[in-house]
Amino acid sequence: MSSADFLFGGLPMAVVAFAVIGTLFRLFTDPIPLDSHPKAAAGTWATLSTRWGLAIVAAVYVVAMARPEWILGWNSSPLRLYLFEGFMLAVFAWALVGVLLHLVHFASDEDRSAISIGDVVVTLALVLFLTAAILAMLADRWATSWSAGIAAPWLHSLFGNDPRPELMGSLPVLARVHTLALFGVIAGFPFSRFMMWLAIPARAVHRLITGLVTPTGESGWGQSWVRAFAIFLYFTVFTVILPNQVVNRLGGASDFLRDAITGGVWLGALGVGLIGLRWLQKTSRI
């Protein structure tokens, strides 16, 4: 068995199984109260950059794995490729700053009893995950394309019970480190404070059943979850689906005109979304 067969064939299965068993064990032995709320340990700005940075990365990865042809179609134009790569590079850097601030908080926190080994493992794995992604985008270029063109078929092969580890083995070293760091995040998750976020969907279901609004009339976690879904839906529709539809509709136009229009649509939708997020934050709606 080669190293690629182990690292990208057997190891992912073992990590997922370990994470599922660990999560179930943690939920049964130390249930998470529905009214628990994750604390912004390292400050509001660090928490905001970490949450939203990782959320954007996760959303892009979900799209890349589920519909890789969308990413490859968008990146077929150099202009759109540069825009997307630059945007993702900025998002990775933004998320990395937030995670590093959390790591500094852990290191300087006098109450070490509140910090678990899982917290440290997940945070360090996130630092490696984000750093490797940034270096890969700078050194090897066009990471968004090979993530859709190579990582997506590899992931599909795992779910199809026909692993093709040689696909990931062909990627640059930094790309492989990036993927292995993600395994570390998944493995450490059940034993970290990040488990508390599992209370959010459970709280959302509880709020929906009881009317979605707390008796005092204040916003509950259910409403926050619905808002988060609405934000995710906006960015999916207007910064992913709509630009791809525009590209397809303008198939007969010149390259310059097609790039100018689709790039303008994407940047406009992205700008409106970011301004809207800032307004929601300033008005304490998210």
C-alpha cells in the first residue's frame, strides 16, 4: 500500500467514522443544553472573521464538491479566474487572522481548565488548513480549479465505495497538506468546544415547534438560524447560480463582453451581499 492509498483512501474513512462515534459518545455522555451559547472567547472581531470566513470557505467547498462544473465553467475565463482566486485568497487570509487570534487567546488564558485538548487540536489544524491553502494559491496557482477538477472526483469516489487515492496523490504537496489538516479538524471536532454549535440546529427546530419566537418576544436561536440560511441562500443564488446562468446565456458574445457582464454581475451581487451583512451586523440583526 502506497502512502497515497493510506492517506487518501483508508484514512478519510477512519477519520469520519471516528468523528461520528466521538460525536455520539460526547452527546450521550455530556449532552449539550439547548440554551447553551458559544462564547466569543477571543473578541467579537476575531469571532466574526472566523465564523464568516470559515462559513464562506465551507460554502464554496460544498458547491465545488457538489457541482464542480460550475466552478470549472466560471474559471474558464482568465478574468473570472483571477477575480475568484483573489476573492478566495482574501477570505482564507481573513479567516486565518481570526483563528490566530483565538489561538493567542488560548495561549494567554490563565484559566487553562476551560481549554480542552480538542480545542487546541482543532485550532492548530485550522491554522495549518488555512495557511496551506493560502500558500498553495500563491505557489501553485489556480487552486479553485484543481479543487473542483480533482478533489471533487476523489470525494465522489469515496462515497461511491470505489476510492481513487491516486487523484489526490497527484496534487502538489501543499494541497495534500491542506486536505490532511481538514482531517485533523474533523477528528478533533467532537472533543472541542466547537461541538456547542450542534445546539444551533436543535435550537432552531425547537423554536420552529414552539412558534420560532421566545415568550419575551426576543429573537431566539431559531430566528438566527433562519437568517443564516437566508444569507447562505442569497450568496448561493446571486453569486454562484446567477453568474453561471449569465455565462451560459452569453455563449455567443465576445470574450470581453461576456467577462465584463458576468464579472460585473458577480461583483455587484457580492458587494450588495457584503454591504447587507455589514448593515445587519451594525443593527444587531446577526
